[in-house]
Amino acid sequence: MMRRFWSPSSVWATSIRYSREFAREHSERLWKQLVLRPGAPGISGPGHGVELAVVLSLAIGAGLTLKAGISWLGDDMSLLKNASLLVIPLVAAYFAWKRKVSWSLVAALGVAFAAVAVVLNLYPFA
């Protein structure tokens, strides 16, 4: 028979203690990254402003795309079906830009998004 060294409550308490210790140790670096100070360690200087500009422009684009979709799509059901199709390509664009993917992968993602859009809009949901 195996002897238990840790009770579930002691494991929980230990994990909470270590997570708090980790948060104390790394909170300064995290806040430096969130505030976007260029001189902070772990933050690249010149390229960091470009990333902020890309993120903000894609976020504004997602908001405008969703607002245009709300005005173009009349009924609630078609908006419900297409809301994710309006925003997810911009999220995918950020990850594609961040990871510097090839144009062939961008084309494959575009085809996949188009196929999903066709299926969602032409399939007769009950």
C-alpha cells in the first residue's frame, strides 16, 4: 500500500504559496511589459512601438468590421452566425504578422475562412 505524503488541501496551499511567490518575483517585469517602457529589460526598443501600432490598428479594424456587419446584416441570426467570421481574420492576421508566416499559409488560411463562411451561410440550420 502506498503512503500519501500530501493531502489535497496541503497541495492546494503549496500551489497558492508558489504562485504568489512567482507573482512577486515577476510582477515588475510584467508591469514593465504592460506599460511599454522601451528601456525596460526584456522589451525590445524600436520594434515594440510597431507592434503596438499593429495591435491597435487591427483592434480598430475589428471594431469597425463588427460595426459594419451589424449595420449590413439585418436579422439577429445572420449576425450571430457571422460575428466570429468578421473578427477572427483580424486576430489571425496579428498572429500571422507576429510569426512572419509565408504567403502560402496566408492563402490557405484565407481559403479556410472563405469555406467556413460559405458553409455557415448556405447550410440550412433548423
